[in-house]
Amino acid sequence: MTSGQEIIAAAELLSESLDDLRIDRERWLLEIMVNSESNEWCERLVGRRESVGRLLSWPRPGRRKIPTDVIPRFILESLGIDFLRIEKIREVMLSGLQIRSAEKFQQLTELLLSHGAESESIGDLSMVDFRMGTALSQSYCSHLGLPESFAYRGTSDNRSGMEIIRSVKRLPPLIDFQERIQSLAKETFESEHGRAMIVMPTGSGKTRTSIEATLGWLLVNSEWPSTLVWIADREELCEQAFQSFKQIFVHLCQELEEKIEVPEYTQLWRYWGGLDSNTASLGEQIERTGIVVTSVQQLQARMRNSDEIVEQILSTPSVVIVDEAHRNLDFIEELDIKFRSNECNTRMIGLTATPMRRERSESSRLIQLFEGNVLCPIEGAEYDIDVMITELTGRKILAARIDVDPYQLIDYSSLNSQIGEQGYLEKIVQLICKVRDMGRKSILVFTREVEHARILSSCLRLQDSAIPAQFLDSNTPSEQRKTTIRQFKDEEIGVLLNFGILTTGFDAPNTDAVIICRPMDQDDSLFRQMVGRGLRGTEFGGTPDCIIVHFEEDF
């Protein structure tokens, strides 16, 4: 995915080409938009001109008039890596290259001629389609001076040619409330078909505590080699667990090497999102040893097809850990029946930060599934998450929550519209800017619609006092998503907008403000999960406090 800096670099290159050619930018853009009926990218420009223009108060003498100096940036913000899919833009970029570097222009001309261009004229050269992920697209961007990310759509191998090898540092020891969970979990492992539900708030080390408790028990009690299965329902949660297993297995072997004979290695399998290229090997090895990290979706799909590998995985585990156990209850209950009927005495541990469900019947099913054995880090808080949060906030494990009334932040006198969708989005822009003015550098925003996330991110980047913002949705390719989240963690992106995909499996300790733009009950488990994204405290590498803004307004 292109970064904010790469977008700016490409926009400057387009601007330079337009200036070199002395092109009337307004007329040129209008000619592009006239073709909107036959080109989806032109149509996207037309739609974005109106939606963003309303929020930025661009004048409308019949149609929104984009400020001349903003046009290149507007195109890049609206189209991103697709901007070269428009023929008229390719024509300008090629003409600009011809002026800047005759040698590179000639090299690219020869390449385009070999890909079907009828002549060396700019018009014919620009007619050669720009297809992502090809050798042509890579050469195209290289010759034009564009960042390489414009040649791919998240499918390229983005691994660096060089990596830094860092020394392995010992993990800090579990602290007392985590040790309590570890001790209680070990008691569960000692019982036949043991069942327990670990309840820990987001940001309190739920993943590490459960993995260390499970692996530690298996190693110390000579239950290794064994099979351990971790089940989650999102790719981010799967990858987070996978990386945690790698780190914690090494840590435990270092800690226990003087007490027991530790294994030289173990096999750790990625088995989610279609990652099954090594299933033959997995099937051969899983009966003996292995850690399998898998997803609910992949298990369900493979079980429907009576996949032999899945049957082997689910017939042999010593321990199964179900992350976000409150989700997919029907499927987890189905697995529970399967595990109770096998001969491996499979123990099952559920993890959740929000055990109480909106429907009482779901809460009852969840408790019954894990035999009422609720493991809580704070004694007496098994069924009251607020007691736990208060205690852990006081100890700086969790960040202090600062609730801010959105209506105290909105300046109604400056709104162009106070009603409808435009007024609604204007208010959100104001909220984000006001929270930024309060010194917050890493703001996570949950929107009520995917399109709102797109429009708002463009608006924030294009306004006079531009804010580095980006959005994610369910269609964002996995590699692009990883890049965007890394940029947010590194504070290259100051505002990250999304629609419902960062409620779980998202770990950015620097998050110091969360804005939720959806009408929700604050006791709803989903709302608590959203808020929890910003509540990692300083003791765990997070922030001292986090601003929470709940904007419930409808339109």
C-alpha cells in the first residue's frame, strides 16, 4: 500500500508534468471526468469531488470547483495506485518524462512498443493499458520516477532484501495477576477434559498469559511433544498468536533448561486464510507434535469438505485455546462435543475480554460451555469486568479512560450544514481536529459506514492543515493492511479510520484517542472492544490515558 509520503511524491511528479506542459489543470481534469461513464476510475473522481468538496467547502458554480493547486493531490488521494489506469494521466506523465529525460523516455517507449503500442507518438504509447503486478508496471513506475508501490496491488513480495538480526531478549516475568491466571489454568489442565474461560481486559496480556500457562504446563508435565491448537476468527488475531508462540516458546525453553530436558525445536503451523501449501507435511507430523494456529473460517470450510487434515488436527490435541470465545458460539459448541468424544483428554480454554453478552441466553451458553469455570486476574471480579478494569487502571496496567462529550467539541457556528450526511461528516472532521488539538497523536476512528472512512480520510489529508490519515476496510489486501497498521504504530499516520475491522486483533500501544461514530450501548461487548484498543497502560508499553469520544448522532 502506498504511504502518505509516496502519495505526496507521486502528486508532486504529476504536478511537475502538468506545469512543464503548461496544461490548464481545470480543463484537463474536466475532460477526464467527462469520460466517467466509461471508466470506473473517472467515475470515482466525480464522486469523490462532490463528497470531499462538500466537506472542504469547495465552491459549486454548477459543479464543485477543485482548487487548481490541489488537483494533483486530489487525484492521487482519490485513486491511489490506480491513478495510472486513466489514459489521459498516462499521457501527461509520459509527456513530462519526455521533457525531463529523453533517455528514460526512449527506454520506456521501446518497452511500450513491445507491448502493443502502434507508434512512438505519445497518444499511441499512452493507450497501452497499465496492469498492476506486471513487469511492465514495474518498469513504467521506475522510468517515471514513481515509488515502486504504484506498480503492485498488495500482491508483490514486499520483503526487504536485507533484514536486521536482533538479539533475543528474555521476556519480563509475568506479574502477579497474570501468575494468578497461570496457576488457575494449570489446575484446569490437571482435570479430565478440563474447561475454563479466561476473562482479562484488552491490553492486560491475555494472549501471552494463556500461551505461557499452556506451554509451560505441557513442557513441565512431560506432555511434550504434543499438539496444541489455537483458534481465532480473524487473520490479525491468528498472526498475533503465531508470533507470540514463536517468542514465548524460546523464552520458556531458556527459563526451563536447567529444570527439565527442553525440546530442541517444535513445529508451528500457519493454517488460516488459505495457508495450506504444506498440509501434506502437516498431516504427517500433527499426530506427533506441533502447534497449529488456525481460524474458525478455515476450520469450518475444511470440515464441510471432510478434509482429512482437519480431522487429524481436531482428533489429537492435548489443549485447544479459543480466542474471542464469545464469538461463533454455535461452532465452538460443536467442537466441544467433538473434543469430549476423542481419546486425547482434550482440554479447552476460552479467552474473552467481554464475557457478558447482550442476550442473556448467550451468556448462559458461554458459561455452560466452559463449565462455569471463570478464571479472572482479580479475585471477586469474575462476572464484573468494571471491577477488574478499575483495579488494573489504578496499577497502570490499563490506561486511564477520559470520556469527552463530543457536543462540547463541535463548533456549530462554523458548520456549512448542521443536518443530513454532510453535516454529520463535518462534525466528525471537527471532532478529529479538536482531539488532535488536545495533543493526541494516534487517533483510532470507528465509522458507521465504509464509505465514510474513505471520505473522511481524503478530507483530512486534503484540508489546508493536512492531517496524515488513512483508512482500512474488509477489502484492504492483507499486506496493505499490515503496512498501514505499522505506519500508525510508527506515528507516520496520525488518524486511522476503519469500519468494524480493528475491534479485535489490533495492537497499537501508542493509541491515545478512540472516536466511535456509531450509536451503540456502552455496555455492549463490541463497544468495550473498540474502547479497549486504546487502553493499554504505561506498565505494558502503552499510554497513561486515552480520550474516548462516543459520537452517537444519526443522519
